[in-house]
Amino acid sequence: MNSTLQRVRFRAALFCWARLLPVLAYRRDLKSLFAQADPPDRKPYAGLPSAYIIKRVRRTAHLPWLMRDRQCLREGVLAYRFLKLAGFEPEVHFGVDRTSVAKERLSAHCWVVLNGSIVLNPPAPSMIEIPHTEDRQTEGLQTESRAH
């Protein structure tokens, strides 16, 4: 595919997904949200560099219309989907701010890892990573929890 056409199609799809994401995330647990974001087994954006995809995700999601208090989740879901569509194998990690544990509401964060390196939204030193296993149930984790 022509790289210019491929980039135009990528940016249009990213724009649409960024606007649709608040609707998809509304009152949805993380497992079903990421099931929605998990793309089919096609790679229409193969050849696009991961740095370009991350840059475009940041730029597209930097002024959210909705989900203002969950920017890292917006960016994480978008980066996950579009990196997968480009043939990469990203991982999304979640953590909780240890200073918020004693507060009324937990402060959570997510970041994206590619090939063992954090590529989007590095966690603060006060974050405690929530271990992820394939067997763990995530139904109780609502996307309405506050993330920064």
C-alpha cells in the first residue's frame, strides 16, 4: 500500500476510534473494553513505525472531548489497538498510586510496553503495578475508576 495513503487511512481511523472510545468505555469493565479494542488478524498499518503510531496517538488524544480524567486509558487503548494493527505486540500494564490507597478513591494509571520498554505514559515512582495473569478475572474493574 502507498505509504501516504496508508498514513491517511491510519490517521482517519485513529481519529474515529478516539471519538468513539468514550462510548465504548462507558460502564464497561476493562476485559470487555480491551476485547472491543482487540483488532482482527489483519495488519493494514504494517510498516508504520511504532514511534509514529505513539506520536499520533498522543496528538489525537491530547484534548479529549470526554474521558478527561482518564487520558492514560484513552491513549493506552488507542495505542494497543493501532500498534496491533501495525503488526506489533504491545502490552498494557496497570498500576495503583500507593499514596491514594488510604484515600476515598484510588488513583490508577496504565502504560504501554513494547518489546520490554515503556513507550507510552510511564508510571510515576509511587505506582504499584497490578500483576496481570491470563486467568485473573477483570470483570470487577470498571473503567469509571479514576486514572491519570
